[in-house]
Amino acid sequence: MDLGEQMTADDGTQGLDLLPYKDAYPWADLAALELNQRMAAAEAARRAAMVHRWNAIGLSKATGQYTVLRNLHFAGENRMTQTEIGRRMNVTSSNVTRLIDGLEQDGLVRRTADAADRRVTYVELTDEGRTVAERIVPAVVQFAMDVAQEFSPEELQTLLGLLARLEKRADSMAEPSAD
């Protein structure tokens, strides 16, 4: 493949500038670099499109706040402990606290102490939070379907399998080695 200044994508659009990599690291697999950069670009485009969609329907929650709302929306009685929210989101307790603080200030959630164990704090949707969740969760479902409509069912299954392999490989690289 002739790299030129930029690679040309299959759809004819200009791709990513990989020439500096070819010059600096002749041993580098440029396809692997392009894959990594395109995944990052696709995720950035997906997030921007989702925020645009949310804004278009009058919602402006950040992705992390949406994830809290979604978890509470599907939880029994629309409530969970802060610890469980953090586990499901795979984030630190300080991150969960910050997200919940913002949602609480917006009147979408409230914190309540467990009557039997005051060390346990529940987070639950308020009536307004339930209303927002009932709008935003289906909007995200529709958004996911809109993004996926670009692919045939077969292509989608292939892509899902490839992404699962990438995720598994990346997860294994994040684990401490047994050395």
C-alpha cells in the first residue's frame, strides 16, 4: 500500500497521517496503528453524535451521568447502593460520588441511608429523574440501532466478534503479569 502523506480509506475519504510512523518506526505494523487510531476516532465520533442526539431532545447529561441514570432505571425500585453503581460502572468511589453529586444537584437522584445499616447509602431516582431516564434510555437504544443500521446482520456479527477479541486482548494486557 502506498501511504503517501495520508492513507485513503475504502470510501475514498482521506484517512490518518501514518507516514511519520513509517519513517520513525520502520518495524511498526501500520495497519495496527491505523486500527488503533480509527477505533479512537470512531469512539469520539460516536460520543459526539450521541451528545448531539441528546441535546436535540433536550437532554444534556454526560455519559457517566447517563450510565448512573440507566443503572438506576433498570434497578429494582430504581435504587442501588453507591458501591454497586461504582462496581457496575467500573469506576472509583470518588468518581461515583462526583457523578451522583451532579445528578443530585439537578434533582434527578437522592441519597438515602439504609435504615438497618447507616454505613450503606442508597441512590434512588427522584420523580424527575425517573422522567429523564424514561426519555434518555430509549433514546440511547434508538441511537445504537441507528449507528448499527450501516451494517448488514452478518457484518454486525463479524464486527462484534472482532471487537470482543480486541477487548479481551486489551484486558489481558492491562492485567499485572505473573513475572
